[in-house]
Amino acid sequence: MSETQSFEDPTVEQKLGLGVHAAALIVVCVVVLVGNTVATDNSLPDGLVGLIVLWLISMVGLTLTEIVPFKLPSVAWISLVGIIATLPWTPGSAWVLDKVAHVNFLTLATPCLAYAGIAIAKREIDIAKTSGWKIAVVAVLVMTGTYVGSAVVAQMFL
């Protein structure tokens, strides 16, 4: 064994720092900015300001996750900061709402959903290996059932 090889316990969750989160969010914002500018009538500067506001809200929420003594998931803190920032009686909420209104949330969700679709952990790969061909059959049946069920509901109510 080489001395550079590390033995990390796969059951221990490794936390990412604020800097890594900030950099990842900047990359997502750049992708969203391109999509937002191409897919909507919003201008590049308007979308950029809206994404900066969303980035700041996210960073405040992530910071609170780290420093507040009782633990809540970061998504809860980010949501709470966003809600407080847009409450009618919060100073500057109208400005925040105006700037964020220039961000199309469908283009915001696209890179997040794409990452979620390709982010496969080693544990999931091991489960897929041990399940074999049966998991593929179940996946096809689940996806087909979901599609057919959605089409039925859409046909009935739309």
C-alpha cells in the first residue's frame, strides 16, 4: 500500500465547506443564467442580478446551517431566509421580489435536476450490481406506470 492512499470510512458523511458550496452555486448560476437568457425574454443583466440575490439567500442559509447551535437541514435554513426576505413587512422585500422575478424557475430547476439524475453514489452502484437484471425490470415498470398514470390523470382533468 502506498502512503498516499487514504482509508476513509464510507459510512461517515463528509461535509463540504462553505467555499465549496459557494463555488458550486456559482457554477449553477452561470448555467442558469445562460438558460434564463436564451429561454426567456429576460435580459442578461436582469437575470444576473436575480441570480446574485438568490445566491446570497442561499449563502446566508448555508452559513446559518453552520453557526446556529440547533441543527436543521440547509434547505430549511435557505427556505426560511428566502421567506423572511420576501415577507411584505421586511424592508427591501419589494426589491428582492422584483429582482428575483427576472429568473425563470424552470430554467433554475433544470441544472439541479440534471445533477440529481447523474449523482449516483457508490452505495447505489453496489445495490444495482447485487440486484442484477431484476432492478431494470422494476425500473421500466415503475417508469411506464408513472407515465401512464400521469397521462390518465391529465386526460381526465385537463
